[in-house]
Amino acid sequence: MPQEFNLQEAVKIAVQTEKDVMDFYNRAASITKHERGRKVFQQLAQEEREHCSHFFKIYTGGDLGTFEQFIQTPPRKESAMLHTLEKALDENVHERRAMEIALKEEEDLAQNLEQTAANIVDPAVRAVFERMAKETRDHFAVIESEYAHLMGMVHETDIDTFVRE
């Protein structure tokens, strides 16, 4: 069933979603002891900030303040990703668990965004959701790669070595 948002509603959703995910990655980086994993989470948080900035520039509403003011607001308590991570912290979460949460949440978010995009008639609004879905899939791939490395699996950069031997 088609659903409609106007372009500014879609962009505001994008801005908030990118910030929510950035907050998750910043929190995950803060609890990760393994330097390589921490750097991956920090990189993802920075990319989410950049994505948020791109959408923020085309958002015409004045209710979010400046970009820096918005970015500095505390994480939303309603953020499902952060809620899951904070709950896991009570269970002595570590990097592996944070990555597992990130993988699941990124996959769920990508599916939700793709489904929403498929139901939108306006091409400009649909493009907002499609772009977010693509960025989410790209981050899923980064996390999946780092998770494989963390778990001692063959990394994609080593595939040629193992295939030839």
C-alpha cells in the first residue's frame, strides 16, 4: 500500500535516523577495548555524521537548531539500537556483541528503509529512503568484514591467498 511523506518529512526522518545510528556507533566505540574494532565504530560514527549533515543541509525546518546544536543533543531514549546496546551492557557486552547488535540493527533498518521506499510514490521522497538504505547496506558490509576478522574467519582481502593454495 503506497504511503506518502512530503520531502521535508522524509528528510527530517533521515536526519534523525542518521543521528541515532551515529550515537549508537559512538557508544559502541566507547565500550570497545580492541583498537581495530574501536576505530571501525569511530569511522562508522563519522560517516553517519556526514550522512546526517548531507540531509540536514536540505532540511528547511527550523525546529532542530543548527547542525552542531542538533549533533550535540543527547541520544534519544527511543533509539532501538542504543536501547539494545545498553541492555547488553548489563550483560558485560564486549566488541563482538556490539558488532552482532550493529549487524542485526543495520539489517533491520535497511529492510525497513527499502520497504518504505518501495511504497512511496514521489520519486524525490523515495530517493531519500533509497539513499539511506544503500548507506545502511554499505555499513552492514563494513561491520560484517570486521566481525569476520574479529572471529578469526578468512578476511575477504585474504581470499586470493587461500583460493590459490
